[in-house]
Amino acid sequence: MGPAHSLSTKPSSRCLRVFAFDPQASIELDTAPINDAIVELPWEEPWEDSLAKGPVNDYLEVVDYDPASACFYQPVDLDDPMLLAQHGLPPSDGNPQFHQQMVFAVAMKTIRTFERALGRMVLWMREPPRRTAGAEGPPRYRDYIKRLRIYPHAMREANAYYSPQKAALLFGYFRGKPARDGTGGGWIFTCLSQDIVAHETAHAILHGMWPRSIESCNADALAFHEAFADIIALFQHFTVAAVVRHEMRKSGGAMRSVSLLNGLAQQFGRGTGREGPLRFALQMVEDEEKELAANGRLNPDRNARITQPHKRGQILVAAVFDVFVTIFEQRTDDLFRLAGRRRGDTANMSVELIERLVVEAQKAADHVLRMCIRGLDYLPPVDVTFGEYLRAILTADADLVPVDRRHYRVAFAEAFRKRGVTVRGCDFVTVDTLLWEEPAPFANAGRPSGGETRSADTSFAEVLPRLLLNVVYDPATLSTDLRENASEGAKAYIEPRNITPDAIERRNLRDLATLIVKHNQKMIQQWLAKSEEDDEEWEHLLGICLRPLEFHQDKQTVMFRGEKPRVEVHSVRVARRQGPDGQSLHQLIIQVTQRRRGYFDPAVQAAADKGELAGGTDQTAEPDFWFRGGATLLVDLSDGRVRRVVRKRIDDDGRLAQQRGFLLGDPDALTFTGQPGASPPEPFAFLHRSGR
């Protein structure tokens, strides 16, 4: 007899049934056979909180309260043996418990997609409550929270959005308009659209890893947020093999026509008066090709005047999806030659050819999506533009995969160039010119006193030993305040004297990861605040001000209270990346930002910068807007070298003038309140209600 096996061995995965698209696809003969899909999630690990009714797990908490009906719906128990036996509840638009299952499954699927590409855990962040006018008190900072809340029936309206202040996803439901053919007109639940759930989850993940991304400071800022969330939703279509197989058979392997794979939120689009999906990934590409086919001429600046976030975001979506289609065609051209067929010919396609096309489509989609996600860590922490995102994608890929054998990076550069995306200060011709530069040596590296030669690497080495780069079990390595404020799950890791069987059961790795991030933030903050001989060099490198501010009054130099300017340290996190050919890259990613008072009147701005306003530079009155600068540092942990510094300078008066002009010149585009430059409390609620 073989060895005895424990009956308590946990399963490797948890399978949950979902709509592949939305309920509309289940009542159409063509798509009904493929709309019942399975999401396969890793079973909960011992270092995670176990799954509870709701569902509630280590990442998410589904709260099903319906304000319009003033009731709570009974939470689903996904550990019920009857549900485990059938992969959860069957898809149904009339069962609130299935709605809970659907949002949970799709949100967790999106989370795992990000974690696989980023090489680290996803953490959530909550915006601090907005202070009323005239209120005093200490500054309110963002903080990491344990779980993202999801409300499947949050409102009775045609809307769904991520709330930064509630740290929650809110899904609405509404009675849709009948389509032109007379169908439709029933209740539409946004929580049952896989596209919408993935889109909103992506918003929350972006905010958690990049806190300043929700601020509207240029035409690309919120458009980037919307576009990236669309990209995540689109590429998740390719994880369902049955859907890809169906579309390959139907299109003959052609990806440049309208299909289920490149449309978003079909039912929502129909229910709000459209005859097709809410958005179509290749609409812009299709329009361009029609113009060229009619012997037209494309204006390189044709997209420059688009400012509405969803419409402008389609520039980025079109570019990325064009990259995917180009790569897919490149990877499958030989299959069509071997089969003696033309792409797009649907007659008598062999099963073998269809299956090979499915494999290549899924592989290309996965590669492109991971490149897009990895690029997020190479963005500046504030004021991002599409051109900078292109540079971020290319640099992140070059650092992990040095040899671009299939020319993926060339495909990205070409697709962005076709959409008119420009890179400030870089008239790029080759991919190499688009990569972020490595930091230059310090200007005073050779010190006259005969001291050691200094560089960013040697200077940063002073703080590197104080950072926690792995799981810790020694409480002495953590500061007292962090140790005292640790959650029970983290204390079960870091207090060995209290280890008991019960404490071991309470261990939670994400709790500990949050504690480590906070510890590292504090260490970086202290390092920057300390008076260092390299402050001048780090000022240049990070694009912020680290020395006490100086201004002149009556020909005398006056210091700003003799204090160093405040610096905000965001995420300090370790990423462990794996490349397609087994490459590994361990990095420390640090975001540092600083704010500067901005004024709509250039004369007032000049006076404020010189400290000539009433109250000096430390005045308490709110400025017209905040102008931010800062940098993202990427440190290679294999040797402790500062590999990249991606910065936006706080003293860039040209960028300040651009932000001022943007806020004043187009108040309806991205400024949502009556006060120009004001940051909305719920930016995505407004965008998704009226900007669809």
C-alpha cells in the first residue's frame, strides 16, 4: 500500500462560476454556450485570513446592502459543501447571492493578475476625510487598510465607481432602455458585467500603489486611469479559452474587426441607448484605417484636442490593443502559411489551427498585459502623461528582458507614435532613446577634502541596511510605534515570546507586509529629513527641495524657519519579478513627492515663491491649487545600485504654467467643481456617471 494521505489536505484552487461577459450574452443564441465561465482562484493560504460569509477574505469584503430597498441581502457562504460541489452558484441575474459571488470572483481574479506581474502583494489605500473650510488640526495622511469593500447594489442608477474616500467599489443597477430591435429594457446590474467589475477593481489597485494618480493636473492624468482600467478588463477576456476559441472560429483568426474580445460592457452599452458595447478598443484604429483607405491624410496632432477622460483614454487603449493585435499576427502568420489559408477565411477551419490560434492569442495577451502592469512601477509619482507611460513600459521590460527577440518594444513605440503620443524633450527614433536614463554621478563626487568618491549608490547605501526587505520575525527591527500599532495578525509574526498555537493560527502575511511598508516609509522619511552632505545632489536627482528654503528680503538671505521642506514618502516596496525566460529581478521601489503652492495669477505666484506674500512662505491660507513634484527610485537589490530615477521637478516653472493653463482653460474637461483646480471627493463617481 502507498503512504497514507491526510483527508484534510486543502485543494489547490477554488473554482467559481461567473458570467464571461454579462447576462445579456446568456440570452443570445450565439454567445449563450460560452457565457457560463469558471474563475479559478488559489485556495486560501495558511498565512491569509480564511474565507468567511459575504464573501470576506484577506483582500475583499462584500457588503450587500441595497439603500434603494433598505435591506441587507443574505451573504453567500462559498464554503458550503453544496456550493463547493458545483463551483459556486450558477449564473443568475435574479439571485443576489450570485451577484456577491460574481464581484468577489472577478475582483480576486484581477488582483491575482496584478500580483503576478508586479511581483508583490496588492495593498489598498484610503483617502483621508476632506477637511471643511477653516478647519484646523494636524495634516491628514493616507493610510493602508485591510480590505477593499464591495457593494454590489450600492445605488439605483446607471453607474459604478471606485470611491477613494470609502476605499470601496460601488455598483449600481437600473432599468435599461429597449434596444432598436425591441429587446432589452429589463433590470441591468453593473456588478454582473465582468468588464465593469475588473475596470473598477483596477482603479482601486492603481490608487493603492500610486496615491497621487487620482489628481487631475493635466489632460492625460485621469484619462490614464480610465484607459488602464479598460486595458485590464479587455485583456481578461483572453483568459477564458472558450471565448477566444469561439471568436477565432467566427473571425477566421482576424482580430481587427468588432468582436466580443475587443468590446467593453455590451449590456451596459445597450441599456444606456447604444446599439453596441460601451467602448470598443479598436474604434480609433478602425477610423484611422478607413481614413487611409479613402486616400485621406492623418494629422499627427489629430488627438491633441481630446480632453474628456474616457475619450482621451481611448488613445492609450487603441495603442496598446494595436500592439497586441500586431504581436498576435506576427506570432501566427506562419500558422496560416503552413495551413495554406488566409487570415479571416472562416470556411472549414481545422480544429488544430483554431487551438493553436487560441494558445498564441492567450500568450500574446498575457505578455502585453504584464508589460503594461510592470510599467506602472516606472512612472513618476505625479502628473503622468501617455508619453511617460510609453517610456515606463519600455524601460521596465528592458530591465527584466534585456534581449527583445520578438521586437515587442518596437511594436509599442510604433503604436504610440501612430496615435500621436509624444515624449516631452525626446524626439524619439529608436527604442533606446526612450528608456529612462540611469542616474548621473554626483557633481561633487571628488571631494576636495580628500573624502571618498560619492554617488547615488554609495549615498543610498547608508539607509539601505535600515530597511526591511524580507519577512521579519524579530520585533527589535521595528520601531516602537509601529510595533505597538501592529495588528494581531502581524504581532503573531513579530512577537516570538507570545507564540502559541492560537497565535500561529492568527498569522497574516499581508498584515505584516503593511507593517514593513510603513517601517520602510519611516526610515526613508528620516533619511531625507536628516541633514546630509549629499542634499544638493539628491535635490537634483529627485527633483525636490531638501535644504532649508532661502529667499531674499532687503538684500539679506532669509531661511524658511531653518527647517527642511516637507517630503511625502509613498510606497517603499520590494518587487520580485520573473521574466518569460526565467529571468529574475528584485527591486526596491520608492515614491517621493513634494508639494508647492500654486496660484492662478503669475504675479502672485512669483511673490509667493519669493516669500513676499503676507505670512511669508508658511502661510496657512489655501493656494489656488497644489503643484507637485517628486520621483520614483528603482533600486536593484542584487547589488544595492540605484538603477533608475524617474522624476518630475518641483521647480519646473514650465510644467507649473502648463498645469495652471490646463486648470483655467478647460474647466469642463477634468475639473469637476465650481472652483477651478479643486480636487473632487469622488472623481470616478462623476466620470462614470456623465463621461461614459
